[in-house]
Amino acid sequence: MLVVAKITAKGQTTIPQDVRAALHVAPGDLIAWEVGAGGTATVRRVQPMDLEYLRAAEGTLSEWAGTADEEAYREL
């Protein structure tokens, strides 16, 4: 499907109805943009993160929160 949309001076655009339907998105939903090599972009629907759960889980990961671990995994 090829759909063309115009970008405003503020960098905004309207997601055409056919695209919203294909992505199953509605007002308030989240989308993620992934920019690839050669100027391509992919957009997809994403689920909101449960920040309360993530904060609770973060507390259980302290054994991997050391300086050596930060250095070892920095480039991942």
C-alpha cells in the first residue's frame, strides 16, 4: 500500500485512514518509528509500558548494576 501525506511546517502529519486501519491504531495509541539505512522508515503500533511493573522489576536486578557490567554491556 502506498499512501502519501503532507508534512506541516511544525513537522506534523495526519496518518491516513487506510494506514490507521492497517495498523489498528486509534486516538491515544502509541506508534514507534524506526529509521533504517538509506532513508527508510518503519512505523508500528506499540503497547504502553507499565512503569510501575518496570520499576518493581528494576529493584530485582541490582546484581547486574555494577560498574563492570555497565562497561561490558555499554556497546550493546
